[in-house]
Amino acid sequence: MEHTAALSEEQVNRIFRALADETRRDIVRRTLTAEASISELAADYDMSFAAVQKHVAVLEAADLVARTPKGRERIIHGNPETIRLAQQLLGHFEQIWRSRIDRLDAFLAERPE
Amino acid sequence: MEHTAALSEEQVNRIFRALADETRRDIVRRTLTAEASISELAADYDMSFAAVQKHVAVLEAADLVARTPKGRERIIHGNPETIRLAQQLLGHFEQIWRSRIDRLDAFLAERPE
DNA sequence: GTAACGTGCAACCAAATGGTTGCACGAATC
DNA sequence: GATTCGTGCAACCATTTGGTTGCACGTTAC
């Protein structure tokens, strides 16, 4: 039995919504590799600090990154667990597809051409 | 070598964006199980026909469903290939995480406590 | 042929999104 | 103590999103 945590539909919405932006995907990649402060992140994008701050907030609400205070900085690190959850959700779709194929196979098997 | 089709960032945006809505995820699930016309789909949601039509258009733009004419109807069927692509994209994130762990392990290995 | 059905599309609207600037405030530096 | 740095937050703006209604048009059924 695959033990997927029960996610609210709203939370699923937040996860996919958060992943639907190039800058945010990049932030997730970067902070999975190595944690970084918000200003370190912001330095690399062609937009204001506040804009990057908002992107981080979106990612945090989706639990794709976490933010821990360290002095005057806020250190961001990616959360691989939520990535894995999203992957599992998509896996369920594939499962639906596979069981359809199975049913189709069964149907064809009991109706010899 | 894993042969993932090269997706533009825009296309990736569309895929995740399309998945970030409960009604649309439900339509994908349903049409993976069995194809349906737009009006058949629309009958089951508490919104106008036009609204469902728009959701289908969003899914089609993301290549998560396809729409084939059949008389006066448009038959919608889910596209498992795009689901699989999205899953692979998330798999790359996990890969990034795993290689970070590997590097950390290597670092700890060559610095005996 | 006429009526009903399934769809496409435009116009419209409220709310959310993604960006901006400006300001406040605690933490670090000098 | 004054300055600078990193952050949080509010106000504002343009665009997109997700919904609506209304209408046109081809297809199917009477």
C-alpha cells in the first residue's frame, strides 16, 4: 500500500500552480541543490527583490520550499518531499490509464476475433 | 539515455497551470478512463457549458487531452503521454536532490569524524 | 423543412496573478 | 550611534483567469 499523505484539492492546486512558472521552478531547483537567502536568489533574476520575495511566498504556501530565519536573513531550501507527492499524484493518473488498458485487454480476450 | 521530448518552458507552464484546477484534473481523469463529448462532461459540473468548454481548451493547449470531431460532437480523450512527461519533469527535480545527497555523502566520507 | 442539439465564439465581469515602488524595521557593520 | 543590509508589507497597476450570457452555425431528429 502506497502511503500518500491526504492532500486537500486546494493544496494540490497550490503545488501545480506554483510549478507553473519558470522563475519558481528555477528557485526550487537551486534551493534543492543548495540553500540560499532571498537576496542571493533575487540577485540572479531580472526583476525586483519584492517580486522574487512573492515567488518564494507562493512556493512556501505550496510547501515546495521552507524558509528558516538565520540572523537577518531568511534561508530558503527546497522540499523534495512535496515534489515526490506531486509525482505520485501524476502516477495516479497513469494508473487510471493503465487500468483502462487492462479492462480493454480483458474485453478483447473474452471476445475472440 | 532517457529520451524526454524537449518542451519549451512555456509548454511546461501550460501543463502545470492546466493541472492546477480541480475541475480540469477531474476531466483528465474521466477522459483517460473513457472518452466523452464536451456536453457529457459539462453535465456533471456545476457550471455553464461554456465554462467547461474553456477548461477543455486549456487542457487541449497543454496537450493533456485531444479533441476529435465525431458528427456534431467533439470527443475528448486524455493524453497519458503528457502526464508521463510532467512526471519525468518532476523526476528531474528529485534527481537534483539525490545528487546533492550524493555529494554530501562523498564530502562526509572523506572527512572522517 | 423545422426543431432541437452540440459546439464555437464574443462580450463582459470579478478576482487572482505577476510585476512595480515606497516605506518600516530589526540585524549587522563601521 | 549612524549606516547599511535583508526582509516584510502595503498600495498600485496591467494582464490573465474563470466564470457568465447571448448568439451563430452545422448536425441530427421529427
